[in-house]
Amino acid sequence: MTDRLKRLKFRAWHRGTREADYMIGGFFDRYSPAWGETELAWFEAVVEEDDVDIMAWALGTAAPPAHLDKPDLIAAMRRLDYIPLP
């Protein structure tokens, strides 16, 4: 794994709350293997945002800002198919 991917994985899984870790980290683990440069750059920008905002985009209670509004990636985030259920 490249240093860039390691850094992103760490940022995705160490957000500060367990809920955010599962949502953002799970999304990264599920989808990042298929990402190219564009998607990685998008996710690097996403992890700079506040957890509350990212979770609102994933739950569909808020729209992402224009610079992060990538319909295919936001749709994947909203599927929530990457969060393991107990």
C-alpha cells in the first residue's frame, strides 16, 4: 500500500467517534480499491471536512458543498452498504 493510501486509511478510521470511524473508514475500505486519481483526490478533500458534515451527506440530511458534490461518490456513500451490522 502506498504512503498516500496508508495516510487516507488512517484519516478515515481515526475520526474521533466510533460512528464516524465506521462510516468514513468503512466507506474507504469498501470503495477505495477501485478508485483512480480523481476519486482519491476527492476523498482527500472529504476527510478535511468535519465529521458531522460528512455524516450528514452520507445520511442524506444535507447536500455536500459544490466542490465535493460528485454524484456517483455521494450516491455510493448514501448506500451505507459498507457498514457492518452486528
